[in-house]
Amino acid sequence: MARVAEMTRKTKETSVRLQLGLDGKGRGSISTGLPFLDHMLEALARHSAFDLSVKASGDLQVDDHHLVEDVGLVLGSALDQALAARKLISRYGWAVVPMDEALVMCAVDLGGRAHLSYQLELSKRIKEFNTELVQEFLEALVRNAKMNLHLRQLAGRNSHHIIEAAFKALAQALGAAAAPSTRYLGVPSTKGVL
């Protein structure tokens, strides 16, 4: 069965159309109107080996917040849909990724419960991008994907490097957690359900 999802969300503030394939080749086609977000989502696709297509627009003249949060919301919902009953997956994934002086650790549990533990120390902006929106994106992703995500900055001073290491670590951890597993029969839980 194909592990894919296609989602659309349209509000007065944003329009997001997204396609996700968990068993892909790491192809990304991203257009949000926010170049830094596009760059991070392309890294997420490449390093998770997910195929990801995002076409989004929003009221950027007001603020970037609505668009960034809604892209996270739609991506999380698509991930939840593509995982379906979450049978025969590895469930857990983790990675430690360097980016020059930055080092970020990520651990993921696709066990169906939403939680974000976020420990990144960032400057306020990277060019026009408000770095506070990284946490907003991740909170929306986690809530809608029903996943547990721990993100820790172990080293770093350059915010671009820290965020890029975080997205690449998230990608590696997600790719591992969503990977098909032959170790478990059915759902990877002693409860029998996720």
C-alpha cells in the first residue's frame, strides 16, 4: 500500500497544497514565498528521503506567522495520513547532525502522542525570516502528526547553521522512524495500538 498523502488547506490568511510520499527519493518541490522556509523544507525532503511538494501562499504583508504555521499544520496532517495505522514502521528515529560549528540532536517517536521539547538558541532574524517561527512550525507539525519530537542544540552560534542542522536532524530521524520495519508484527507497541 502506497504511503502517500495529498492535503489542501485554504483560509482567509493562507492557501497550502501539499503532497507527501514517505517511500520516495528525497525530491522536493517547494514554493512558499519565504526563501528560507523553502530551503529548510527542501533539506527536510532530501535528508528524510521523502518526496515533498508544497505550494503555499499567504498574507505575508501582515506577517509570516500564518503561512509558516499552516505549512507545519498541513505537513503534520499529511504525515499522519501517510502513516495510516502506523503498522510495520520502526516508530523511533534519532540523529545528531553537524553544520559547521553547529551540532543538533533530534529524537522522534511516531507513537501517536504529540509533544515538542525545543531547545535551540537563535538570533531574532535570518535576513527577513523571524527565527521564532521555527518553533511555531514545529509545534504545528508535532500536534498534527501526533508525534513526539525532542530537539537539542549541542553547539553553535550561527542561527542559519543551527536551524539547518535541526531540519536535517529532524529529516534523518523522521526518515528512520517512518521506515518500514520487519522487526515488528503489526503496530510497534505493547498496547497493540498507537
